[in-house]
Amino acid sequence: MSTFFRGRHFITTQDFTNEEIDIMLDLARKLKIKFSYGEPTPYLLYKTLFLIFFDESTRTRNSMQAGIAQLGGTGIFLTPDKMQIAHGEVAKDTGIILSRFGDGIGIRYCKFGEGNKYLNEIAKHSKAPVMNLQDDIYHPFQVLADILTIQERFGKNLKGLKVGISWAYAESHLKPLSVPQSQILLFTRFGMDITLSYPKGFDLMPEIIEQANKNAEKYGGKLNISHKMEDAFVDADVVIPKNWGGFFVSDNPDEIRAEQAKHKNWICTEELIRLTKKHSIYMHALPADRGKEVVDSVIDGPHSVVYDEAENRLHTAKAIMTLLMGGRF
């Protein structure tokens, strides 16, 4: 089992073995315990992390900035409108320069068809590790926090665990595909039994579905697709109802919103939760569109673990930064 993490980019969990993912999760658990009783963890003293956000963020930005501070380093928050990116600086130049100045680069860029390409171009030229803080394809930090949260409730062996991932209606914005895509990719590697439900037309990227099926076949998981929301809930141990944009419906955001509006009945209700197992948990990466994606009585109810899931963003972020910025070559 390799323990060489330092300097590696973290664009998708697909680039790391299951054993390496286990090391990340084990370290996150240790950091969480030390955080609980206030033991300092100065593993990245004097290290500098640049954080470039093309899109809005609450949990990701603050888990990274709080995390690097708690590890003894400094996080510098940047937005493209305050950088020379706004004047056309290319990714190559940004990647080379920031990696000469510091020890890591985190980027959030969710624009469909552009975000992942930009991150990979930065990574191609950066000497420092590039961390994907969500792009149009992947959200690796979120899915690691999801796995940690599920393991806290069901133990490390998740083989056969029944998980329902469902599209849900929302109006706030056209949410990226990256969360459900990262979940089906990684959950199948843990042997989970996944039901993915969504209205016809709201497909995930076909190459991601293909890779998730390969993962399921290799690791003993399952991936079933349905176009009935209820199918994601029947006998489920874990349910994750969340909106994503219909980027294969149209290139026109107004047309996507019009199509979404036909499915306002795709909302997580108490009636749906009653279809799950008694011990089931409700998860959401947040922010949730309350009253549209989910009713208050579910997200605030006894099955909900959304705040544990959110807190775990901090501990998994610290684990990744520690390994990539301070681990072994």
C-alpha cells in the first residue's frame, strides 16, 4: 500500500486507490477526534494555500480556510475578478506562478464544459498540488465527507448498503452534476447498492455512468437507474435527494428551468422517508432549497445528518491538505 501523497493533484477520487482513500478517511477521523478535545495539529506550519473561487461557496471555502489555519498554514482567498484572469491570463501562467509562491492551489469552477478543463490545465503546469473544490464533473471533497458520515453511522464495511440518490426540484440555481457523479463513482467502489432516480432528460454524463458501472462490477457494488423518485427510497439505508441541472436537456438555462418546473413534485417528504428502513439517514451536501428539494420536517427531522455531513467537510479537507501538502514524496 502506497503512502506517497505529497505533491499529487486531487481532481477526482478515481485517481487514488481504495487503500489510499482509506488512509484519507482514517486521517480525517483522527483529526476529528483531536479537534474534539482541542489538541493542536500543526502539520502544515508556514505552508501557503491559494484558494481560487469562480463560484459562490460557504462550506467549501470555510472548511478549507479554517482547515489550513488549524494545520498551522495560511489560506489566501482569491476571486477571478480581482486577479489577472479577468484580463485574460491563461491557466498555464496562473498555475506556474502560484505554485512558485506557495504550497497548494484549490479551485472551484463549476461552469459546465469549462471547469474541469481549467483545473486540469492548471494542474498540468503547477509544481504544487491542485485540489478540486468542485468543478462541473467532480466534487471529491464532498464525496469523502459523505463516505465518512456514512461510515460513522454504518461502520467501515459498506458492502451491500442500499443508497438512493435522487434528483429533486430546486429553483435557486442550476446545480452542477458533480455531487451525484462523484457519489456514484466512489460509492460503487465501496460495494454499495445504488439506485439513481431522476426525471427523463436529467441524465448524468454517460462516461461517468459507464465508469461507475465498471467500478460496481470490479468492487461488487450495484448501480440501478430509475425514473421514479420513490424507487430511490424503498428499503434504503441512505437517501440523498438533491437537485442537479439538466445540462443535457438544453444549452439554454431558461429552457432547463422550464423543464425543471415540470417536476415540482420531486420533493423529499415524510411519506418518502417512511419508505426507507427505520434506521435510514437523510443526507444533503447543502445548501438545500427548503420547501422545494425537501420539506423542513425531513431536513430538520430525526433521519437527517446534514450537519454532521457538513462538519465532516472540515476534517476530510484537513486530511487531504495534510497528505498532499505535507505528506511523503
